[in-house]
Amino acid sequence: MPSYDPQNIFAKILRGELPCYKVYEDDKALAFLDIMPRAPGHTLVLPKAPARNLLDVKPDDLAAVAQVAQKVASAAMKVFSADGITLQQFNEGAGGQVVFHLHFHVIPRKAGVPMKPPASEKEKPEVLSDHALKLAAALKG
Ligand code: AMP
């Protein structure tokens, strides 16, 4: 497996070099909206520590990310009146991974509504801002 590339786009977001629609942050993990959501509220959860994917992440960082994914999933159920949550995580190109900093997709689902194809449509900034604010508020409790 190739080594971690610190120039990947999520590493730049983590360093504050690129913007994101932030939903949640703690000392170990960051969650922000996917700009090409497969359903409204589609959120990415990633460890702050460098890890290419599931195959090289340190167990403690993986545990921290899983805990944040659970929090985001609970908040998204309420904010988007969801009927369920799809959790996705891809490893290496053959596994469907495009950005090589480990991330989990937390996707709120409505019964009977299919997900859009991956990376099919960039959401409007005002919609992403609104969704991020609502999720962040729900996560604050
Ligand atoms: P994958 O590596 O296959 O899990 O997919 C990467 C995901 O990152 C896709 O769902 C993209 O829509 C999303 N994405 C790419 N660039 C950005 C960005 N700058 N901010 C938020 N999401 C992004």
C-alpha cells in the first residue's frame, strides 16, 4: 500500500488550508459535510491523525472516529427526520476510495429514497451551510 500523502485534500482541510462545512470537532476527530452529498446531511468523519484508510489507522484513532460517527448518526436522524443511516467506508482505489485520508460516510436515509450516485452533483453553498449549522447545533446538545 502507498504511504500517507500529506497533500491529500482532507489533510489540507484538517490543517485549515481549505474550507469545509464543519459539523463537529474534538481533539481526535473532525466531521464535515460532503460537498457532493448522496443524500441531504451526508457527513464525513475523519481522524485528525494521518491515516490512509482502515488498513493503517491506529486502533485508538479508529475508535475515536467510530464514536464521532455514532454521534453524527444520532444527530442526523433527528435533524433530517431520517428513517435510517447508511455508513460507508472505502479502502484503496479497488475498494472505491478516492481521497486517501481515512473517512467514514454517515448518510441519513429516507425510506424508499435511493442515494444519488457518488460525486454526482455539488450541493449549493447555502444548503450546505444550513445543514452544517443544524447538525452542529444538534451535536452540541
Ligand atoms: P471516497 O474516498 O470514495 O470515500 O470519496 C471521497 C468523498 O469526498 C466523496 O464523497 C466526495 O464527494 C467528497 N469530497 C471531495 N472533496 C471534498 C471537499 N473538499 N469537501 C467535502 N467533501 C469532499
